[in-house]
Amino acid sequence: MQIRMNISTLEDWARTNNRQPEHFENGAMTASGESTMETTRRHLAPVVQLLQWLQCFSSLGEDREAMATTLQQLPGLSGKQLLHAVKHYRAEVGEKTLGKAATKYIQEIKSRPKAVQTEQPQSATSSGAPQTPVGTQPEANGQNGKAPRPPQPQPAPPTPLQPDEDDTPESNLLNPALLLPFHLPTSTDMLVTYGSGFGGMNKERERRYVPSVPPEFLAKLDPDDMEVPIVLPESIKNIVQQTPTPIKAEEIDSTFKSDSIDLINKALGSRILACSDEWFAAAENLTTPAPPIRKPGVFTYAGAWYDGWETRRHNPEPFDWVVFRLGAVSGKVKGVEVDTAFFNGNQAPEVGVQGCFVTDEREEEVKSKDFVEWETILPKQECGPSQRHGWLLPKMTSKAYTHVRLQMFPDGGIARFRLFGEVVPVLPQDLNAVFDLAATVNGGVAISCSDQHFGTKDNLLLPGRGKDMGDGWETKRSRGEHVDWVIIRLGLPGIIEKLVIDTAHFRGNFPQKVQVFAAGASDKPPSHDEDSAWTEILAPQKTGPDAEHEYTGEALKEVQRTYRYVKLVIIPDGGVKRIRVYGRRPEGGQ
């Protein structure tokens, strides 16, 4: 209804400010072209027809005669557009929609070839659009003393238009089959009908017809007498460049886990400070490391059991929210993952992520819904039922954040939330201090591995010794000669002084031997089989079950150099809980 009222307002404005055509064809005494009102009707016709269709299609039912009559009155809409409107129409309670037979009948009618246009080209001048002037043709009857003109070849009959193709598009974004038709003025329109004419000589005409918006209309749009912002092409380009890139579910791990960590991983010490609501399922489930699970038929006092965060229905606020304290001191964000696994019909329709940098002394302020220092990290994005969603930011955020707020518009359920990025570590002030160069909290990242069948490589760099075998790195069993490996990018280049390889909780599946290599400080890590780039700093050493194995002093070799990458090799396979690479910054290091 509001859209139709807006169209009526535009029609009233065009009727009040109607200007007659002023283009004269070939010296004709009457002007051709369209008036302002006629142009407005032509431009708005598809939108008006769409509104009419939305208003009446639910009452047509299976009445084929009424359907055919209605479609004849909607020439501006294709079959695909009509069916698209029906599919995405949100019916009121008890309101009927079209059945399969009716939708097939729409396809049948709209797929019929359109009538063949038999008008001669000369009749096109009656369409109202200005035409480029053409010269007069000589007489062909021979009475003027000239030889008769030879017969001219007749133009081929026009080809009938092809029927609409009603294949379902892969995406509705900028799909020309679903866009309403629109018209652009020709160069003749722009040069002759508007402005100062050809050559810009008619200044009086220019003063009369320079397009403008009436001041009283602008006043209605801007009741506070604020300046109306002007959107420049550069601004539009910046908006496009700042749009996040959706990542396919099967590509989320390969996109983020090769050079980023989950900044809100529970193992790093992340905490949930506050949330707007968690009636059906607790917000703490969002950061559970394991994938979501389902328990069909299980109910709690609040309702059905869900492995995630679910809020009440009918949220009076614009969105529900959860505030997190990052596990690291602070971090820069590269991308976001939101998983709605098993939430189907009650999933979050849209999500967004905000961030801020505040000290621990101000955490009470961050918990309030009225806290105003949030900055947008991920603008509002649509979510679907029971699936993983990933978004890659155009570039890593230049600012580091200590807290983030997950927004859910307006309510619903989310199973898991991951915030991928890199840690901004706080390093010791003493340049000679020895610390763990590989720890996640110091910026270390496990970037690749040969296998992680039972436990992921990212666990190797987490704090502490873990709680069981599940939070270590474990590969599948091998047969015959074999080795497994993992490559780690240190938080910063350093001189290695001690290695610790921990097999905690791995009692019958620890590796027989371990071996460690290191590589220089280049930006690009060498591949695991690029032997010339790797230097052995620890020869193969036997290991035992459930123990920390320390290697220092003479056990290490070639360690008086600066390294940026470390490769842990296990022989032949097995599980390792943690690896620690203790070292110090080189002289002159940051």
C-alpha cells in the first residue's frame, strides 16, 4: 500500500509539472515524443502491474479463465517475474496461494510466442520516441524525366519473439530475467528535448528545462533542514570494495584455517560477558569447539533441546545480541563463520558482528545494551536454515579489537560462531626475554599439515595441556614407511633455544619418533617437501606416552639463526598434544 501511495505521489507530481514534447521531426509542424505524464506512466507501468498482481493472484485460485484475463492485462511482466513474486510472497494467516496447476498454467500462457509485429519500419515514428532526421526519397514514377528507380529489396519479415525461459536462476542478484524493464533516453532525447539543444546554443531553453527537484519536495525529505548528502561514484566504489565475500560451506576451513585462528576459541580463554536473551538454549554453546549435534525428541523446561544459542520469539528490540571477550589480548579480524546447524524454521534470519577496543576496567560498560562505542565488523548478512555460513572481509581489519558483539536480527537460533583473524600479541619489554614463539596467544599459527584425521593441527599451539586426547593433533594409522608433518608460522621471527613436545593423554598412540626442522624469515612459507629450504634443528628422537619431552642445549643444532617457520615431523604417525618453541627476538628485533 505504501509503495502504491508513493507511485500516486509521483504521478501527481508529473501531472502538475507536465511538459509537452518539443521535438519536431523533419520539419513537421507538430511536435513528436512524449509528455512528462506519458513518460511517467511508461516508466512506472511494470511496477504498477506488479502491485496489481500481488493484490489479486491469491484470489484467482484454479479459475483459468480469470487467470488468462488477468495475465493479458499485465504485459509488462514475464512469466518468471510473476512466479518469482508468487514464490516469495508472504501470505497472511488463512490467505490462499496458487497451486501447482495454476503456476504451470502461468508458465504455459507466458511461454506462448508473442504476436509477430507486422508494422513497416516507417510506422515506428508513431511510437512517440524522437527519431533521427532522414532525407526525402526521390519520386519513382519516372514523370520527372529521370529513369525509374529499380525495385528495392523488401525487408525480411520480422522474427517472432522467443517465449520466456522459466528456468530457475542460480541467484536473484542482478538477474536480468527478474528485473523489471526500464527505459533510458536516447542521445536525441538528451540533446534536443532537454538542455540547450545541439551545440549548447539555446541558453534560454537551458534555463527553462535544466532538470531540478522542487525545493518544497526536498523540504519534505529533510524535515530537520539538514544538507542532503551527495553520493559520488568514488563513494559507491568504496561501498562495493567494503562488501564481505560469501564463502561456500565446503571452503570455509581452507579459506580461514591456513593463516588465521578462531579469536573466540574457548581454549584461549574467551568469555561471554552478557547477552540479551537465551531462553531456549544458552549462548555459551556458540563457542563449543566440537561441531553441533542433534537430540531429536529431547525437551527441556524451556522447550526442544538445541546445541546452540536460541532466544524467545517476538523480540520487541531490533536484534538479540551476545558480547564476547576475545581469548587473546586483542586481535584483528579476517572473516566470520555462523553455523545454523539443526535450526530449521527457527534459525536467525540475519546476523551482524560489531567490535570495540576497551580496557578490562570498562568491561561493565560493554555489558550494557546502551554501550555506544561498537564499530561494524560484518554488516547485516542473511542466513539460511541448518547450514554453515562464511564471510571473508575485503581485508584484515586495520584496528585490533578486545570485545565483539554478535547480533541476531530479530531473534532465533545459531549453533556456532567463529571469528577468524590474527592475534596482536603483547611481547615482553625485555628483548632478551625467552617466551613461546609458537603459542597462539603470541601470534603463532599452524598453517598446513599432512593429515588431521582425529584432531586438528590448531590444537598444538593452544595454552595448557588440554583435557583429553580430543584437543590434540592426531593422524590416522599408516601402513609401511610413512611420516606425518605440520608447518607452524611463529608469531614473530626469533632465535630458538628450547623445544617441548608434549604427548599428554596419548598413551597407546604416541609417535615412535619426532623430528623438527626450521626455515628462514621469508613472507611465504616453503612447502613441506622443499628440502633445500628447511634446516634440521632436532634429529629424530624417541618419544614416550603421556609426557613432556624437552630438547635444549646440545640436542639442538643450527639454532643460532633467526627462523620464522617450524616443521614438526612425527614418525610414522600418531598424536601430539602440544609443541612449544621457546626463543627470543634477534638483536634489533621488535
